[in-house]
Amino acid sequence: MRRSERLQDMLQYINEKKQFNLKDLIEKYRISRSTAIRDVQALEMLGMPIYAEHGRNGKYVVLDNRILSPITFTADELYAIYFAMLTLSGYKETPFEQEINSLEETFQSVLPSGIKDRVKKMKDSVKLDTPSHSNEAPYLKEILKGIIDEKVYTISYRKEDSRNMTVQFVTLQAKFGQWYAKIYNMNSSRIQTIRCDKILQMRESEEKQPRELQYLLSLLQTYHHQPGATMFTVEVRGKDLYDKESYPSMSLTKTGNIYTISGYYNTNEEAFITDYIIRFGKSILSIEPSELRAAIQGELKSLVTHMEKLN
């Protein structure tokens, strides 16, 4: 193994172990003690956060500062990373907004001039149309970390009812100008969907034991709707609008040339779902339940009355 290949492999090996001694490197890579010392010094020069603990059982320790070890990227991989950064630029808020800004500065300081010029051309030329997230959701980073670390939180949700819930976050999703999270409600033992911008307060809780994330993800397969919600199905000829805009409470199935949109809405969301379905226009083939169909007919009559008054 060439030295450059050995150092690259050593970066990953050491980062996973977090602590090691020279004997570990000597045995794994079949190198001499002096070569192992030179390799450790080379890793430190590359930026690997290592410090030595002296004594009878001396060892090297990797600082737990959550900084990944240096990694070599190809030019195309760097373009892919930068392109991913550009896709986030349209969002008002992301879980790592400040880190993305610092990553931009890091790119500018370490990239070779040739690649830096190409990255600038990408930034100037690529325009991505992403929905504007107009509502502030200040807890996005905490939610994402809570998912990864499998933590339980007590949250205060929505001004209108000021509910406090003990929850574990399962997924985080951005759709059409809003951030949504699926949560496991510890009080009701149910999966629910909430809007992240409606979380008023959030603090870690030790009152309940967290569930394994894999188990909670499996519950999503049987998750249907909240208590008191109304289930609906709408058959349409095309799915273009659904592809452009749909919501976590909806799903789509196809039978022949007919598409069926299924989902649910809560008692205070009837006007929203009515306006959404109306946009499918003459492609609508059926609507259930009859109460939703009547609400849509009433809305259309109201619109016709309004337009007639304009004349």
C-alpha cells in the first residue's frame, strides 16, 4: 500500500476508534514504529485533531469536536456538494443555516483557483426555484438532532390551544413553503404530523423513555389519521397537480388511467382541502365523502355569485 493510500485509510480507521496507540498502527499496517510516528505527525499536519496522553499506558486520542477527518474529494464530488448547497439557498430557514454560510467561506478559502472559478460560474448560472418558507421555524436543528439522537421533548404547540405534548420526532420534511415533522406522541401513543413553525417552545424531557427510531419509522406504514379527522378520496384523470403540490396527509394510487388521491383533513382544514381539490377542475371523476363534495359545490356557487357581482 502506498503511503498516500495508507494515510487516507488511517484517517478513517482512527476517526472510528477515537483513541489508539502506535502498536495498533504497526500491527494493522505492518509498518515500523518510526514509520507509525511519522504517519501520525502527517495526520496532524493534515488537520486531524490528535493529542498524546503520556505515561505507562500512553496513547493517542482524537478530540471529540464533531469535526470529520479530512477527506479527499474529486472535482465532480466538490461540484456535487456545492450544487447541494445551492439547492438550500431558496429556503428561508434550514436546520444548518449558519453552517452552510461557514461552509461557503471554507470552500472559498481552500479550493484550488481553477475549481473556485468553476464553482463561481455554477453559482452565477444555476437558478433553482424553491418555495419561499415564509413562516419562521426556529427549532429545525434541534428537531433534526432529536431524530438522530432519539431524544424525547416536551413541546408547546400552537397559540390557539397552547397544548403541551411529550413527543419523539420521527421525520422532518419540507413541502411547498412549510416545514413538517412526524412525531410520536407519547401521551396518545400515536404518530401525528405537525407544522414546525407552530412549535412555540421545545425542551428535552426525561419523563418518558425514547423509542428506537427504526421502530417509529415502521409505525409510519400503519399511520392513517388523527382522531376526529375526515378521510377523503378523490379520483382524477391526471396527476400533474399532485406531483407539483401535495401534502404529508395525502397519498396517490393508480388504477389503469385513473389516479386516486387519498388522505384526511381536520375539522379546521375543510376550506384548505376544498380549495386544493377545486384546482383539479374537469379532471375530477369522483369525490368522497358527500360532505366534502357538498362543500366544494358550495364554494363554487359562492365563486360564481361573486363573479356575477363584478359585472
